[in-house]
Amino acid sequence: MIAKQSKKSVLTFMYSFLCFFLLSTLAFSQGQKDIKLTPELKAEVVEGVGKLLADNYIYTETAKKMEEHILQQLKEGKYNDVTNVDEFARVLTQDLRSISKDKHIRVGFSPEAVKSIRARESISEEEREKERKERLEEARQRNFSFQRVEIREGNIGYLDLRGFTGYPEASETIIAAMNFLANANAVIIDLRNNGGGSPFAIQIISSYFLEEHTHLNSFKWRHEDTIRQFWTERYVPGKKMYDTDLYILTSRRTFSAAEEFTYNLKNLKRATIVGETTGGGAHPGGSRIVNDYFLVWVPSGRAINPITKSNWEGEGIEPHISVPEEKALEKAHYTALEKLLEKTENETKKSRIQWSMDSIKARMNPIVIKADILQKYVGRYSRGEIVLESGQLYFKVGPQKLELIPLSETQFMIESQPNVRIEFIPDETGRKFDAKAYFIDGTDEVVKRIKKKEKSCSV
């Protein structure tokens, strides 16, 4: 049976998803390290982890294989020489993943988290709501994971998003960020440091980029007969970006809900993915108590994409444009401008786009210029001073010292001044240089070199 969720049930799911996400952070925090790892304790943990997986893991057959595997490892004495609690948790996690290939599965040692979860299970609704408000305030202090939003050269919008919030109270922040980007020529969403979160933010953000009421993803849970569907919102405030080119940046750290967002829009052919293959975690779940000291994160659900009928578990999502993560932003920015240039007919606009592309290309592929050539440009000029430090040219104006990034042997762009460039022009001897400033609007200005005063000599 497939059921499209009511608003109430969707909010319930999002809240439980968020609680699981928060508990996972608690569950694997540092705990007491003086617990003696006896053979009896090891056996208790192995058997407890195996049973929890058998009872709750999304795939029953895989759960059975994992349980049998770690019990066999215990029997054969693999864990006999492990004396550190964190190392024991790590080895168990590794053994479980060797069978399931599921990167959400992890065993952790944290007596504090065990106590916290048990205490929470017995608190009143009033106390539970108080805790929720405390966590909400913490999320607000992190701006609901919206790290940075800006407009880059060429009117390209950029959003650095570090998580997908599950709090409905974050709606205003999400909407404000989307409306800030609404007039950009293209949008880049950076998920390179995004470890996941809730479908809630995915739904709202996706709604700004998809014109039709669109089925994004579904989740099937182990002990439920229904499949929970997630769709875009029929209405979101502000200007939509249905025709705006969209780029998503990924890395190996892009995981879980961040992968869902990427996978959804890739299969809808709505975004270009730039960067590295993602982490490969498509199974949500929650922390479950093994005993007084250990917990295990058990994935009890799985994502089902409406287009592929599958998900990205264990494999990750391959980008359209594969580059190391540290080069992904510049590559996406350059690609967006390149596409914009193809569609632009106005020569003035084309010139400005090319100007920005040249700057990005210089950052992506730095030009190396010999120090003896750079030394020729050093001196005082009518607009400031050029200095050479550790093989790098800088333009000093008062207290500011701005890096000069070479476009060629004689042309440079100025750090944080994208609309200005400097060209060093040799005199008739080729040994001394004046400078010329070029501006993005097509104007220019000669920047004269100030000659050193010659010392007078007395007879």
C-alpha cells in the first residue's frame, strides 16, 4: 500500500527523523574510559547488537547475516585482544559494515548518551517540549545550518548549507535564503560539508526550483506497511527559480539527507552535480541502547526514489562533473558563466561575463611567474605600492595589502577587487614599468610609477 502523507503525519515523521539525527550525535560522544572490557561485557554487547539489528534493521536477511557474522567473530576470538572501548566499537562497526555495506550502521560507547536517552523516555510531555525548545534555540544559534549566502561574480548565487533542518520554525530562514538568490543568473548550492538531516528543508528548497507539484522521494520503514511519500510544496513565498540553472557541490562527506536532495534533483534532470562521489547513506534510523555503556545506530528505513525505484545506498552519487572537492566551487562557477555566455547576445554583457570567467580560470589554474620578472614591477606608484614577498606580488594601499593574481606575465587581477585589473607596461628600454588600471566597465587609467629621487652629491 502506498499512502500520501497528511500534513500531521509528515510533521511527525520529520520530528522523529530529527530526534534520531540528534540522538546519533549524542550517542557517540565521549564517555567513561575506565570501564573494564571483560569477555562477558564483549559477549553482552555482541549479542545485544545482533538482536537489535535482527529485530529492527530494514533488510531482515542482511540483519541475520550481520548477527551471525559478529557472533562467529566473537566465537573465533577476534575481539579477545581488544581492550579499549572505542576500539571495540570501531571494530564491531567495521565488521557489521563488511556485510551490509551500510554506512549508517555504527556502534558507539557512551554511558552519558544511554542515560540521556533512558531519562528522556520517562519524562513528561511538558519536559519533552522544554527539551525541544532548547534544541531549537541551539539550531537557531547555528542559523539552521545556513552557513553563507552570497552573490558571486557574474551574478551567480551561492548557498553554503551545512545541514537540512527539520524544524518548522526554520521556514523563515529557508525562505529568506531562497528569496536572496532569486535574481541570480544561476545558483550553486554547496553540500560538501553537509552530513544530512530532515526531508522538511529538502521539500521547501526543492519547491523553489521545480515548477510542477513533484514527488521527490519516499521512505519505507521496517515495521510499517505504508510507504511515506514526500512532495514539493504547492506554494512557497517569493520568486521561483524554475528556469534558473542549478549546480550542487558534493564531496565524500555529503551524506544522508544531503544525498537525497542531490539524488532527487539529479534524477529529475534539474541540477548539475559538481565535485566528488557522495558518501552513500540512504537508510535513516535511530540510536538503540545495547546496555549501560554501548549503543548502536540501526537503519530501520530506506529511501525509494520514484524515478529509479532505488536509492544511493553503499554507492553514493556520481557527479556530472568530477573534480576534487576543493576545486568544485570554482568549476561550477566557471561552468555557470560559460553557459550564460552562450545565451548572451549583448556584447557589453558578454564582455563582463568573459571578464569574470578569466578571473575564475586564473584561480583554478594559477600561472607561475619567475621572481626576477615580478621584481621588475616592484615600486611606488601613484595609486599605491607594489611589493614582492615570498614570490608573491601584493598591492599596498594604506593599511591594506591585496594579493595580485596573475592572468598573464604582465596582467593581474586584485584580490577582493573583481572589477579592477592591473597591467604593467614596459618603457622603450623594456627594463622599467608603469602600470595601467582596467575596469570592468571598459574604462582605464594610467598609474604612473614614482621615480626614486636621486641622491645629491657634494664636491
